[in-house]
Amino acid sequence: MKRLPALATLALAVTLSGHVFAQQGAPAGAGGNPPAPGNQHMHAFDAQTQLQRLTKQLQLTPDQQAKIGPMLQQRDQQLQSLHGDSSLKPADRRTKAMTIMQDSESQIGGVLTQEQRDKWKAMREKAMERMQEKRGQNVPSTAGSSGG
């Protein structure tokens, strides 16, 4: 039963980093620019787009944006590096991804006001619910045959 929270955290990590949207081939309305040819399965939402979304949804101040932007970039770089590391077993990769996400969330949370943290928590919970709904509808390892 310990696996469920771990999987939920990983699913949230994937959702927040934008990889799920890109894997499904959805443009996700993230600024209109297609991913670079070599990165088609990676970033539908890059750190800059994520920062813009958080800025809009949480009304981040310019000072908060200046602090959170590099945090998101570092997180994305770490996740990209992890994604490309074929020496890790899948379970180890998941564990490391969860650690990266938890560290990132902790850093970002430290920059937010209590009101912003509460709203951000609600946003993440909503994203988790959507992810769990999609998981219930889709066969996880089959990519490509579900349309939209």
C-alpha cells in the first residue's frame, strides 16, 4: 500500500513538469511553439511556461518570479538528465524523480505566501485527480491508439 502515494507523487511530478501533455501529443496551449525536433516527447511546458502559469494563477510578485524561475529550470534540468539516464532501473528512476519533485516543491513553497501555498496545494490536488481519472481510462503502457 505504500506504492500508491509514491505513484501519486510521481504522477503529479509528471503532470507538473509537462511530460504527460507532450507524450499524448497535445499542444496544451503552452505558448504556441512546438517542441524542438529532438525534444518532441519532453517539454510541452518548459520552466518558463510553468513560471508564467504559476504567475497568473498565484499572482506571483516579480521578486517571487525571480526566485521561482531558476528553481523550475533546475528541476527541469534534473528531470531531463534523469530521463536520459538509462543506467537506472525504473524503480530507482521513479524514486529519484520523486525526490527531485519534493525538493522543488519545498523550495517553491518557501517563496510563496500562506495564501499562495494553499491555492497551489489545491491546484496540485486537482491535477492529481485529473491524472487518476486519466489513469483509470487509459492503459498505461499503450501510447498512440487513444485519440482525442
